[in-house]
Amino acid sequence: MIQKLHELFPRQFAEALQTVVSHSRPIDDEQHLKGRSTQLENVTQAIYAPGRHVFVFGERGVGKTSLAKTAARRAATTSECFKQIGCSSDSNFDDILRLILEVFDQKRLAAFQKTSSWGFQQWLGIGQTSNESYAPPRITVALAADTLASLDKERSDYLRVVVIDEMDRIPDHKIREQFAELVKLLGDRGSRITIIFTGVGSDLQQILGGHASSFRQLAQIPLERIDYQSALDIVDDALNKFGLSWEVEPTRTARFRIASIANGFPYYVHLLMEKLLYKVYEDKPATQITHEHLSEAIGAAVVDAQEEIRKPYDKATRGRALHYKLATWAAADSWELERTADRIYDSYRGICEKLEETPQTRKQFLQLLAQLKRVSHGPILRAGYRKGQYLFTENIVRGYVRLCAAAEGIELNDVRPDEQGPKITAQVKEKRYIDPRRLGGAPSTLAR
């Protein structure tokens, strides 16, 4: 099985790998979008409904852009009917609409661009000739709505889809409200163009702001973390690409470890699988995936994770006493995002026992947790929604914390409360394995 992988040239391997795993760019192929079938159907249905638009929201790393892009490509009539635009801190309504018109109505955009005006010398009364300058007029919300709705006159059977990605990166709430107004006007006209917004947030109003009347035009698609089986499916997709069997040890245990560390974030599954397969590819004498390959992949993933994800953990732990690091690990020792101080302390004592470290007293530990909420320590934690509970300031960071713990030999818990105990499934032959830890036993040991 390894031979097929090792026969590839470096570029061939890299290109093949990028078709199944990618932590640095969104997935756009339905075949590789795991655990999102329901949400994909909901977005597709909204695209098919005239005047409907979509808002996909959730935390970083859960695959919002992948869902939006896959659904858009799937529903758009032709490849020319799809456009993706990424937002930045200096994006404005006018710039984004010009990018859309550049794809769908270049003639109208050209008409917008060309306006005649007197040159500066004519304004002063100097010289005899006129100068033509080009000063594009501002595209208002009403003008944008009329222009986009008019596309239906040319081809009413075409479904055009625009993905406006990372709306939360636009700091000016007035600009975001312009898009809410645009959605309202397009919806009133029954336009066949669909806009899919994505953003980090907990609800629509947090990102798009006002115009509550526009909410009825928006299908709201919240994205949670993927389930355990979907994480395994991503792993198996990559293994199958290179003819690697997921049923044999130690590969089978490695896939469980990767799904466990990822804790529901597709970003970490893709990151770890990329690093693991590179380690196997670089080890030419290898005949199977080993413990060393996985350990090296985890270490490489720690280094290669996004800087903005690493920063809070580094501020909380670098140059500080060991117990700050152990406390962050303890806070991430669960599938649940919100944990009580008592449960975190229990996890902390268990980690100290594994490392043969003397734990701090409960009072000292509570003071340490309070420190982790300060700006000087990330802040990596924040107060939960109920008294005495804690959350990570950004939950994708907790995935990085779990990754760092794994790199130092500590395997954190990830069992979901509603998944305790054995499950019976009729699809065992279709790789529907249950993690043996959920049945009360430890996973198989990786071969060294």
C-alpha cells in the first residue's frame, strides 16, 4: 500500500494530496465535504428560491467557506455564474459591487466607469482644450439592486451565486448594513441572483446589523463542529486516495487519534492528515504508518498552525510556570465547550498525575484560571454563560491546545455526553467503527 504513494514524484504527490485535504483553502467539491449534507441541502434550496439569500455563520475552523463555495458551485448554472469575494478590513460596498458586476455585467460596469468632467485647467479658465477624466460614480444600494435584478432580463433561467466571505472582517457596521439593505431590495424584486454571506459570529444581526425586515430574505445556516464520524471520513478519504488501508493497525488507531485531537474542527483534521501523509511520503523505506510518523506529524502541525491561533496559547504559557500550560490543557479536556471550574480542576489533577507533577491547591488553581482571562495571558479563557464556568475566548484555539498536549504525550478526552456507551450500526463494513475508548477500553497501541 505504501509503494503506490512512494512511486509519485513530489509535485504529483502534493497535487494529489491537495485534492483531499487542505487546511489553507476551502473545499469546493461535494465529495470531500464531510458531515455537512443537511446544511448543503438547506443552502441549495435557498438558492433555488427566487429572492432568497443565505447567511452561513459559526466559529473559525468549522468550514463555513467550504460549505458556501461547494453549494454555490453546485447550484450555479455555469462556472461563469459563480463569484467568490473575500472581505478585508478596508473593503467597502462600492468595491465589492464592482467586483460582482465585473463578472456578471461588464457593459454596465463600463458605463459606470466612464463619466466626462471638466479638467482642472478648464475649471480655472486656463487653456483652450477640454480634458476628459474618469471618476467612477458611487454605486448606491438602490442602483446595485436595480442592476443585479436586471440580469434576469437577459437570462431569466440562469442561477447566479455570489459568495461574500468573512463579512465580519469589515469593521464599519454601516457598510455591513448596506448589504442587509441590498438583500431586502433584491428579495422584493424576486431576483434570481443569490448572495451567500459567511462570517464568524453567533447570529445574523451580530454581523449584518440592522434592517430586521431583510432577515426574512435570509436563510440562516449555523455551523457547529463536525461529529466524530465525519472527522474519520475526512481521514479515510485521504488514506483511500493513496491506497492506504484504514482497517489495519496501526493506521486504524492513528485515525482515531487525529479525530480525537481535532475535537470537531475540520481545520485540524486536514492539517494533521497533510502532515501525516507527508511524513509517510518522506520515509521511503516505510511499509506502514507508524507511531513515529504520527508523532512527527503532530509536532509539524503545532509549528504550522496559523499564527493568530497560536498567539493566545503562547501568551498564556510561554515563559510562565508549567501549571499555566497544564491548566489550558485541562480546560480543553472535554468535548463540551463550556466547563465548570470543578471539572477543569479534576482534569488538571489527572494530567498532573500522568506527568507525576504535584498539583496546586484548588484555591491556587482558581487564581490561575482568573489569570488566564487577562489580556496579558491571551486572554485564552473567558467567563462562561453561567457563574463558575469557563470558555475559550475562541474555540478554535482549544483545538490548538489539544494539539500541543498531544505533542507532549497527553491525550485529552473528547467523548460527547450523548455518545457514551456502545452503539449498534448496520454499516460496520462501511468503516463505521466506534472508538474503543467509548466502550470503556483504551485504543490500540501504535506500532513503533
